[in-house]
Amino acid sequence: MSFETTLRLMEILLGLAIAQQSLEHVKPGQLAGNHRVLFALRLALALSMVVGYSAPYGLYGLWVVALWMLHRFQGPYNGGSDKMTLLILTCLCLVELAPDRYWQEMALSYLAVQLVLSYFVSGWVKVMNPIWRNGSALRDVFRYSAYPVSESFRQWADSPRVLWIMGWGVMLLELAFPLALLNPAALKLALVCTAGFHFANACFFGLNRFFWIWLCAYPALIWFQDRIF
């Protein structure tokens, strides 16, 4: 995948993801009026990026809005997905501001490395935690947390063997993810598996933003693998 194609694909995916997030807050009654105006501006900037209009100013505008949201909501508005959104926006802005191709590639490479670390570090933290190794972490999530989008999903807490297998499957996938960089086919398979993992989280726990925003960074990793190998 060429550098230019990677950037354009990421702009489209990121614009669609941010537009979807913004639509949640432009409905009357969701937020105060001045906040709805800002989210409407965010929606317009995202759509302009999708169609390729006024670039790179759409990126800069979205980055400024993201910083305002950090201040207004005293941290990431939606946790990890907002952190990834800001990371992607920052790296794409740096690509636009870089003086030459070398530094443009460094900015995109940084994003790719951070994506790999997001999986590996998550897997390492889990495998070092005994409640993940014995399967009780997922059991407690299904039984006690407010995350399951349907009460019927709570019955999974009564299947400890299945949850143990699921937990170890997630940990092994995350820990082995960096090895996928060694082979293009392995990387694509790994990305399909991690996308499936995020999709399952969206279905089970309503974490739909993680699915869309992590997919936005995948083109950078595919380009990075082509570049270094």
C-alpha cells in the first residue's frame, strides 16, 4: 500500500468514525445547546475530511476540538477510544506539518508502533494478573459489571471453562500480535482476529467506538509492515 493511499484511506475511515461519534450528541436533549453546536462542527469537519474537502484544515480543526473535549470533560470523554482518536489525529496532523517525506513516514510509523503496543501491553497486563489467568476476570465482567448490553449475556458467567478459553485466547492473540509483522499474510490474519475481538466487545459490552477507531489505524500498520519488511 502506498503512503498516499494509506493516508487517504485513514482520513476516510477516521472521518466516518468521528462523524458516527458526533451524531450521538447533535440530537436535541443530549447535551446543552452550546455543546451541540460544537459537536455539529465536529461532524461537519469529519464529513469534509471524508470527501477530501478543505484538507488538511479539517484535520487541524478536529485536533483542536479533541483538545477542547479533554479540557471540557476533564479527560478522555470515552476512555481508550478517545485516546486512540487523538493519537491518530495527532499523527496525521504531524504528517501534514512535516517538512519532508522522511518525517512524514516517522509520524505514520509512530502510529503503527503505538498500535502494536496497544495490543501487546494490554496482553502483558492481563497475563500478569491472576484473575485473568484463572478466568475469573471475564466471569466477573459478565456477572457483575454494567457493560453487557443484554441481561441474557450474563448467563456466560455460568460457563467458567468457556470464559477461561476465551480469556487465554485474547491474551495469546495480544501477546503474539507483534510477531504478525514478520509476514504480510500473518499480519492480515491478525488484524482480522483483532477486528473480530473488537466487534465481539461491541456486541457483548456496547464498546462500539473501539471497533471503529482501532480499524482506522490498521492501514498505517499494513503500510508500516510493507515499509520495514
